[in-house]
Amino acid sequence: MKALITYTTLSVVLLVLAACDSKVESSRKEAVESQADALENKADTVRKDAKADAKNLTKQAAMDADAAKDAAKARAEAEKKTSEQTAENVRKSGDQAAKDLEQKAKEAREQK
């Protein structure tokens, strides 16, 4: 019975000692917790920055697309005006050539 009491007491003392954190262990745990908190804060900051960057890139891409669309529209309008001017010049040239031919025909008739 004496041995049982001794073993029981020794077991309880060992359990109490094992359950108690030493000051060194507590400071280590606090340091690890502080590092973990710092890393989590940094991760949150990186995540927020990435979201902001993605949002800015999306806006910039939309503005670039609009600018490209406007530039293409302006080029198309300029080409249309150039084509219309060319067509007008060809028409005027054709009219002048027709008038010249009519004049020659008139002169040829008058010579008879």
C-alpha cells in the first residue's frame, strides 16, 4: 500500500510538472504567436494590395479598350472621308473627261 501511495504521489507530481509551462516555453509560444500574427497581417495586406491592383488593371484595360475602339472608329471615319473624297475626285474627273469629249464632238460636227 505504501508503494501505491508513493507511485500515485509521484505520478501526480510528474503530471503537475508536465502540465505547467515554464517561463521559457511561454515566451517561446508568445514569440511564435507574434510571428504568426505578423505573417497573417502581412498576408492580409498582400491580399488587399492584390485586389486593388487587379481592380486597377481591370479599369485600365477597360480604358485601353475604349481608347482603341475610339481610335479605330476615328481611323475608319478618316478612311471613309478619304474614300468619299477620292470618289468625288474620280466623278469630277469623269465629268470633265465627258465634257472634253462632248466639246470635241461638237467641234467635229461644226467642222463638217
